[in-house]
Amino acid sequence: MIIGKDIIDQYNKAGVENFNSDFDFLQNKLTRSGANVAEIVNKIADFQVAIPSWALGAGGTRFGRFSYGGEPAVLEQKLDDVGLLHALTHSAGAVSLHIPWDIPSDVSALKESAKSHGLVFDAMNSNTFQDQPDAKKSYKFGSLNSVNEDSRAYAVEHNKEVIRIGKELDSKSLTVWLADGASFPGQLNFQTALSNTEKSLKEIYADMPEDWKLFIEYKPYEPNFYSTTIQDWGTSFMLANACGERAFTLVDLGHHLPNTNIEQIVATLMYKGKLGGFHFNDSKYGDDDLTVGSIKPYALFLIFNELVYGIENNKNNPYPAWMIDASHNIKDPLEDLLQSLEAILIAYAQALLVDQKALKTAQLNNDVVAAQDILQNAYRTDVRPLLQAARLQSGAALDPIATYRNLKVRETLISERGWAKATGL
Ligand code: PSV
Ligand code: MN
């Protein structure tokens, strides 16, 4: 299924009058306070988030998975689904592949299809956290950290294969997330595990083309429950430094223990020019994979406030790679992703509204009350008309979920594809 711009324009007509009055009201209000509304709308329109190939089917928990009709059965269909999201929002202009779940069979056809949807291939993801049916070595007791030299070499080789596939697709980065760790004390020598991991990552780094970046993701626990070798940003940062200047830390919002101050981690990494990538999701307890902004929207705003500050003031940090890493098991996966995209852009737009000059003055004067007010004024602004303006100027839908439902996208996908299960977790 393809959604043409003419169809979107047609659906937009019904909402344009309400939009105009909401936008005028907000534009006047923001202009009075000194904001450059046109510039903010352009920034929102430019913001692109990668969709991972594994989020297009229904997610699951370790207690099971409930399939969703019309799931993409093959990679080409996954790209079509990202194309639908991009047509509706114009903010999902990239796809992030997970190897070996999504090995392209026909690279040039896939590139052609991506081009027709206006998509690029963002970071490639390797997978050494599962044994594949044809696996020659096992990752049961670790991969890049393994005491078993053959398993370690096998995992390094897999990452090199992912780089090779990524080069063909014009991707420019590799994300490594390791499940490696221990579920019981004594199982693993921490220092040996770390040293093996560093050695392996250096081998992978050395294999990357000059214009590629390596993103090292961290996670405190799961699937191992006693220790994870790359458990926190500090460990990732240390390994990135050991690899070299094109290696960076990747922050996944769900990979923190409850109440961790993620915005401060973001600021610290950006200060050192080492924040490379970002995985968006939301959670109440752990790596819950919930829709972005569904639980802690204020925390998301505070994180974006640091990101916006860092992007504008700290040129020594590269522009981060954005990706949604969420897929739960009860929502329509495409509607879930549309909600996530909306939440990301809302937080971004609110962060763009923060009066940085006034905030600096408040900080210099130790005016704590004013500083809080400045942040909360931005957070409490209903910025949705700005997002609509950005979508309207890019030819996307004023209301993506309503358009998706009106067009009966899921029903059409079910009739086209039936009930096959998507590849992935
Ligand atoms: C691990 O929890 C993770 O966040 C990594 O980014 C994986 O690649 C992804 O989720 C899918 O399992
Ligand atoms: Mn992740």
C-alpha cells in the first residue's frame, strides 16, 4: 500500500480551518515572547527519526507475543511500512536494519525501494545476543566478551559482515549492543570480560570505513541479571575512547535504573563530544519498550532540553543519530510508532521554546524559581500546532493517526498480507 500526497492533501482539507486558527493563536503568543516561529517550524520539519526494522511487527514480552494482522513478512514490506509512516509524518525518513533478522536478498532493489519512499539507511545493528539456527559457535556465555576464543572471533566476524552489508546500503554507522554478562556471581571474571570486549570492539572499529561511526550501547541488566559487561554510560564511554574518535556512546532511554538522571548523562557525553546515538522509548520500571512519552513526558522534555543545548552550543559533538527502539505487544505497531514520533517532536519543539538567554541569566543569579518557570513555561506550551505546520509544509498529514484510520491502512495491509509473523524477536 502506498499513500500518495494527493490523498493526504484531500484528508488535510477537513482540518485546515481549525489548524489555521490554532496556529495563529500560538504564533502570536510565541512571537510576542520573542520566538522565531518560522525557524522553529523548519527545525521540526527537518528532524528525522530512524525506524528499526524490528518495530514494525507486534512486539512481545518473555511471556509471549500476540501477532498482529498485516505484519510485514519480508524486509521489502518493512520498508513499505516505514514508507507509510514517512508519508503520513515526513519525520521517519530513515530505517535501521537488524542483521541477521533482515539480510537484504536484492540490495539494488531494496535501495531503489528506499529511494522511492524517500528513506535512507541509518545505523546497522549487529546481533550477537541470539544463536541463529545455522550458528557455528554459541553466544550462550557471551560474544565479544567471551572466554571462548572461537565464539569471540565468530562475533567479531559477524560485526564485520554487518559492516559489509551496511556499506552496500550506504549506511554510515554500526550500533553494537551486547547482552554479554553473567547471571550469577563468580560466573565471569569482570576484568577479563572487559578486556576481551575492548579487544573485540577495537577489531570491529578497525574494520569500519573511514566515514563510519561506531555506537556502543549500554544496558544495566537483562537478559543477564547479575552483571552486564557494558552496563552503563561510563563503561561505554571508556570503550569508545579506547576505540578512537569515531566511536561513541549510544543512549537508550530504557537502559537505565529507575530515576537515573538521563538528561545529565546526555549533557556529560555531549560535553566530551561522545554522544553518538539515541534510542527512544518509555518505561516505568526497566526496558519496558513502551511508546515514547507515554509515561514520563517531562523527563523526555528535560532530555531534549540538554540535546538542543548541546546541538546548538557544543559543535564538538556530532549530530546524534535518532532511532525509536520501542514496540509493545498490544497496540497496532504503526499507530504505536506514529504516537512515538509525535511525542519525540513535541518534546523537541518544547525544548526549542526554552528561552536560553533568560535561563542563563536566572542561573547566573541563582534564581532557582525563575529557572524552573522558564523550563516549565516551555513544557506547558501546547506545541502541537507547530508540528502540524511542519507536516503541512512538508506535504504530510495534519493528523497522522486519524488519516491512517480513515484510510483503513491496517485493514488494507491485512487483506494484502494476511497474518504472517514479522521476523525479529
Ligand atoms: C536491547 O535491549 C536493544 O535496546 C538493542 O538496541 C537491540 O538492538 C534492540 O533493543 C532490539 O533487541
Ligand atoms: Mn536500544
